[in-house]
Amino acid sequence: MQDSVDVVILTKNSERLLRKCIESVYQNVLVNRLIIVDGYSTDGTLQIVKEFQDKYTKVLLIRDRGTRGDARQIGIENVISDWFMFVDSDVILSHNWFAEAEELIEDDVGAIWGIEIWSVLTKSRILKLFERATLKIFEKRGGLHDFLVRRRAVHGINIPAQLHTYEDAYIKSWICSKGYRVIGVYEPYCIHFRSDTVWTMKHFSLMGDDLKFTVHHPSLFLPYVFHTFIETYLTALRKCGISRAKIF
């Protein structure tokens, strides 16, 4: 595959890392069109998008007030390239992301996901353990942080509008139901700069949803417990005013 691909990024008050995210996309992906689906941001997100609209001719901005599932659906419906990417607005793609992913494409591959590495763990002694646990979770649930998709593999998909989380699982399941393989790999990868709001007690309700997911997927119990331990530990450090850079 030598053709360029459309790239879909969902945004809502994403100014914190959006510029660096988009720059990493253009540096490491053969971009046909950049499609931004924005949830009516009130910060500087739209100004950043305008900067890239002025710099590149093919940047499409769509605004939507729905769920993440709605936004994913809108992105898919506006894709015109044979392959396209979902990239989260708070990730930085690894060097040569597209070139490395392209080598993995075969006739039965419907999508490729590069593992997400939390930015606070990039130099951690537990990084290898984290990567194994994260890839295990992807194999059951899916993930859209840096996700290259064959457009034909999602033809006809109708993501349930109520899905504000776990829309990634729905998309992965759909692709597999069409007879395609969805593969997760250690390289290429992305660095996930999770917001500071993740390291608060408010985030624990989402962690609870993840643990509930293990009721139907018992093999994920230990990986999710491992993730929960890391998040709990980081949250405790933050409450004590200890720098995350010094952990593990």
C-alpha cells in the first residue's frame, strides 16, 4: 500500500497536546485528508485546527454534540481513502509509524493497532510488564489510539449512539465479524499523554467499568488489575504532591 490515508481525530477541549499530536501525524503518516470531529470545544482547539487548515489544503472540521460513538461514526462516513487512521488527540506517534504499519498489511488484515505507552511509564522498570498487559487487553477489547483501518472492513457499520466508551470494542468486533484480522503490535506504537484528570478519584468509575468487562472476559482480570494498581498508585502520588516522573 503506497497510497495516502485519511486520518480522523476526535477533539473536545484538546488544546493541551493537539498541536504536537497533529504534527506527529504529518511527520509519520502519508496523510491524504485530516478529518477533525470536534465536540464543540471552548478552549483553543479550533484555533489550532485553523493553523493546520492554513498550512495544509485538506483539513476537514466537523462539529458534533453526540457521544464518542457518534463521532467515530461521523469520521468513518467522511473517509474516502482505502485505508484510514483513528488517532487520539493526546498521543504522539512513533517515528515512521505508517511505514512500519504498512509492512504488516496482508489481504486478510482489516486493522492494525500500535500499542499505547503511557507517557509516565516510558522510562519505567515495569514498562515491559505494562506493554504485555496492554496488548492482552487490546486482543479482547480493542483500542483506537493509533488505529489503521481498511475502509472496506467497516463498510456498513452503525456504531450505537449511546457508546461513549467501548466503541473501540464494537469497531474491533465488527471488523472481525467480516472475516478480517485485527492485529496489535509493539511497533509501531504511540506515547499516550493522559490528562491529569485521569490521576484523580473521578476516574475510578471508568476503571470500575473496565473491571466489569472482565466478567465476560476472565482472561483480562490480571491485566486490568495491573492497570488499576498503576492508576491507583499514581493517583495516590498525585494527592501527596509527588512527581510522577519519579515513580517505579
